[in-house]
Amino acid sequence: MDKAPHLYAVSSLDPSDWQSVRAQGHRMLDDILDYVEHIRERPVWQPIPNDVRAHFGTSAPPNPTDIAAVHDEFMRYILPFATGNTHPGFMGWVHGGGNVPGMLAEMLAAGLNANLGGRDHVPIEVERQIVQWVRQFFGFPETASGLFVTGTSMANLLGVLVARTAALGVGVRRYGVASGQPRITAYTSAAAHGCVAQAMDLSGLGTGSLRVVPTNDLQQINLAALDRAIVADRHAGFTPFLVVGTAGTVDVGAIDDLVGLAHVARRENLWFHVDGAFGALAVLAPDIAPRLAGIECADSIALDFHKWAQVPYDAGFLLVRDGTLHRDTFASPAAYLRRETRGLAAGPSWPCDLGPDLSRGFRALKTWFTFKVHGTDAIGAVISRTCALARYLEHKVIATPKLELLAPVALNIVCFRYRGEDANRLNANIVADLQESGIVAPSTTMIDGHLAIRAAIVNHRTDERDIDSLIDATVAFGDAQLKNCAA
Ligand SMILES: Cc1ncc(COP(=O)(O)O)c(C=O)c1O
């Protein structure tokens, strides 16, 4: 006689003592709220000691550890050594500061553990509501589609893929970008983010098909040079298909002339994609929004909620005017993903039809909480205030003889340096000193061959004190570097 298979005594990973795990959960919540509440009292960042790094070299544990002990490890070895972008003194790259309702929503989303690839459940309705909000932000039609992704690097890639479908037809999905097809070319400015070139690479079109157009003095795409590049390509037998404008360049925050680009795109029959990683959401700031004029004409827009909108990482987003073309670029019917008219598999269109991800987390919930709790006006006000702080920093740099401004301040990014011999090395050292001091954390970039101290003011917690600290510490570390060299 067949025996029933042996069942393990421990059949689930749920706690055996819910009461104590509940108490532990409250402790974890308190600890992380304490961390955010008192973030200003901590160093922005600190170098990782060797013993801390070594702590992460052990193999996967075969046996259980008490959750309280694992949380202690988190508090000791992880929390103090994070990037630091929750801190008001963080000004490096383009990092958002996060926000408490968004953080709490992440916990709720993890508890629901919803998979937003598809099927009929309300978490997908939340994502659809945000798609609707984003359509409204940019004046896009009801037929426009949208999708949460990891970040703008991914959103730009998906945008290029939809543009590729528009140029070559859906057949490109089967046959690839093989010979016999028109040689299609794309255009963007020399100030565009590197992920635009990467999108050309990953889409099989090749970085050689991307024309990098020079910029003007304000780091905006030079429209006359763009026109010349298009004419030259048509003469040489290429088919221009895509222009990528930037709303907020990564180096200096320049906004391309989007009205001008929309006009070129219309005249030349190009797909008009806007990389608005951080700048696009400035449509919510009444004083900045007019400078984004033309964005409403885009065929697609990539943006990040995790930057200026302060949603916790990650929350990138792609908006596409032609939702049908978007779907035609990615939808792949499969028996196991059959759509039904009723039941959990109901609904003709699922988010997995709009991108390569089938399993998708509930990024929409932290975005939904952030917008509902704070409101769009408050997010717009943060954007306006960070730009005002950048102007305050600009004035302080100009008023400090030891410092020099390296680029015009268009939005929230200020590039400057400490004056001195061997300035590139000197300023690289100053930035490392600033970061290691824990006072402020700017990053660097190159402006016309000069290494710049680059302060991107994105965090809603940053205020004048942090700008004053940046100026004072830069001068102090610059003076100390010069003194060391002289000694
Ligand atoms: C203009 C621009 N485009 C694209 C990106 C890449 O975005 P993500 O890091 O979310 O992929 C950035 C990042 O700062 C950016 O500033």
C-alpha cells in the first residue's frame, strides 16, 4: 500500500510567535523612524571600516537566526553605512531624499506582495491611476500608456524600443535590425545622459547610429547643428527616426529647447522622446513649469519619481503617447498568460504587455502614498525651493573669491571649483575630503576639461545651513590642501 509522502514538521515560514514578532516589528519601525527624524545629526556618509565590509563575506546560513539579532546586525553594520541621500547634506549625482509615507507604503506593499505583471487586482488599478495622473501632468491623451520601471535608464531604453517599432514596424521584433532595412539614425545632445547611448546599444541599433549634437553655451542642444546633422544623414542615405531631448541635463540641469525640438521632430517625421529623469516633474512647480514648454508634444517621456518627487527608490516611469504602439512593441501572447473575461485572469491589457518585466513589484503604492499624503503642490514647492537653494549657492560661490562658478545655473545643479594650481587634482581631493568628513556630499563632473565640484540639490530636507556648510567646508578643505602642498 502506498504511504502518504512525509510532510515536514515546519510547514511555513510564518512566525510561531506572532506576538513577539509584532513587538519586534514595532521596534524596527521605531528605529527607522528615529533614523529619518534625526538624520541631520548623523554624518552624511562615512567610509566603510574593514571589519564592517568583512562582515558580509560569510556564506548563506543553513540555520535560523532570531529576527531581533538580524535587526541588530542591520542597525550596526548596514544602517550607518548607507549612501546618505536621505541626509540634507547629500548633493551628489541626482538622488532623491525619500519620504516617510513612501517608506511606510513600501512596508505595506511588501506585506501584500502583489505582482503587478498582470491579472485583475486593485494594485494594478493604483498603477493605472498614476498613469492617469502622469497623463494629466503632461497633457497627454487618454490613449497614452504608462509603466513603472526601475529608473530612467530603463525608461529611455523602452522609449527607444517603441521609437524603433514606429520606424521599422513590428516586424523588427521578429527579424531584428537585420540588413535590408533602412539604416535609421537618432539624435541627442552632447550633454545627454550616457544611458541614451546605452539604449541605442541595447536595442541593437548601435551607438554608431546615435548622432551626438553639440550644445550651445547653456548646454542645450544646438538646433542648427541638429538640422545640419539630419540633412547630412539624409544625403548619405540614412533615415533619421528619433530625437531625444533632455529636460534637466545630468551635469548642469539644462533644459533643451523642447518647443524647437518638437518642431524639428514634426517637420522631419522623427519620434520625439524626452529624457526628463529629474526635470520633467518640474511641471508641478509653477515657477519652473513654463521652461518645460514643448514637453507636451513629446511622443514619449522618461522620468523618475525617486528623484525630485522624493519617492523611495526605485520608481522610474515611461509615458507613451501612442499606447497601441507601446503595446505592439512588447506584448507577447503566451498560453499561461491567457486573458479571460472573468476571474483573476480577467482584463485585456496587463502591464507586462508594455515592457519586458513579467514579475513587477508594487512601486506604484509608495508613489501613490507620497502624492496623496503630500499633494502635488508640496512636491512642486520642494522642486521650486531646491532651485532657489541652487541660486543661493550660486550667489555664495560668486561672492567667495577663492571659488569659481564653472557653469550657468539652470535649475538645481551648481558646478564650481576652488581656485588653485593643478585645480582638477585639488578639487577631486576637496570632494573626497568633503564626503569623508560627513558634512556634505557633493560629486564631481567635468565641465570643458575642468573638474567641477557638482552640487545637485534634490533633497527636500536641504536648507540654507547645508549650503553654508558646503561653502565653508569647501574653502576650509581647499585651504588645507594648498597648505599641505606648500609644506
Ligand atoms: C538626465 C538623466 N537621465 C537619465 C538618468 C538615469 O536615471 P536612473 O539612474 O534612474 O536610471 C539620470 C540620472 O541621474 C539623469 O540625470
